[in-house]
Amino acid sequence: MAADLILYSPGQTAIIVVIIFLAAIIQVVLGMGFGMMAAPLAALIDPSLVPAPVMIAGMVTACWTAWVERRDIIWQEVGFGTTGRLFGIFAAVLVLSHVAGGKTFLLVFGVLTGLAVIISASGWRMRFDMPNLVGISVVSGFMGTITSVGAPPLAVLYAGQPAQTSRATLSAFFAFGAIMSLSAQFGTGLAGRAELIHGLMMLVPMLAGIAAAARIKSRFDRRYRIALLAVAGMASVLLIYRGLS
């Protein structure tokens, strides 16, 4: 169910701005991580900030990256992945229609975010082929539509692929995937005017983060990825606790 428009306190607004700003930097530097950073922390402030508002900001980031690196996109892979995501979106909408707006949503959100952290930290690898791409895209679409964190399953699949084409192809996939997931949420009434406004408000700190990332990119190393996983993991535990309490 779509939420009502919420006016946040100056303190809450400042925290949201910082979260989105840092998440955008992480996305540019690491090539993924916007949703994993932004979604669980935003959900702790207000569950109505996820998944649609964070996904709107993430969609813009993905579209920008895909456009900049469009010559390296492998469109065949985008097509197979998008096909798989459709099935994941369908399943996710069914789940959201039953759990949106309550403690059960926080529990499901926390569990899926925790699963994303585990997948990212596991170092698991799998063979890259089109059947696996479709299957993993179903999982990514399901997780991404519910939590706006759909990158980890595909990151596992693309781990051994060339970095430049992988980043461009995944950006195109996430751009189209976010458009599809958002269309499903707005089309079924799971998101509405409030989510759209909250998402658009996130674009300012997100764009500022993208601009800042170009200046500090060389200062980042692997430790920041570990810190990202730690923060997301702790947030997922808190979300699960809230869902159970």
C-alpha cells in the first residue's frame, strides 16, 4: 500500500541526505552498493523510504553509468537478464501485496538484506552462461523489487567476467530492471505520490555524491567494501529485530 507523504525533522533529513550521498559515492567507486548502503539504513529511519524511493535514486545512478559506458554494454546479456527479472518482479509483487506496511515487511526486508550481505561476503563463484544468468536474474529481481538490493546475486555470476563490460552491462540491466520494478509497484498501488516525491528528493544528495566520487575515488580501497558489508549486516539485524518485536 502506498504511503502518505511524510515531512521529516531536520535531523532525520540530514541523516537521509548523508546516507544517500555516501551510497552514491560507494556506487561510483565500487560499481555497486548503492542499494545495499542506502536501503537498510533508510528503512531504519522510515520503512516507507523503501523500496520505491531508494530504487528511484538507484535507477538514475544506473542510467547515468549505463549511458556513460554504453559502448561496453553486451545487450544480449541484458535481454536474458531482463527476461529473468520479470519473473522475480511478479513473485515480489505478490509478497509485497501481503506484507507491505507492517512488521512482517521489516522482517522480510531484513532477512533479504542479510542474505544479500552473506552472498556478497561469501566469495561464492558460479559458471557464467545464459541459463544461469536467467535464473540468477529471477533471484535478483525478487530481492531488488522488495528491498532495492538486487546486485549481489548478479555480482556472484559476473565475478569472473571482464570488469569494464560487466559494469556497463549490469548498469543497463539495473536501469531497465528498476524501471520494470517501479512500474509494477506504482501500477499495483504499492507505491504512489509520496514515494515518488521522496525518491525525487533523494536525487540531490545522490548527484552530489556522484560528483564527489570523482575527486576521492583514488582514496578508496577494499576496506571500504568490508565496512559497507558490516554496516548493511548490522542494519539487517536491527530490521529483523524490529520485525520480530
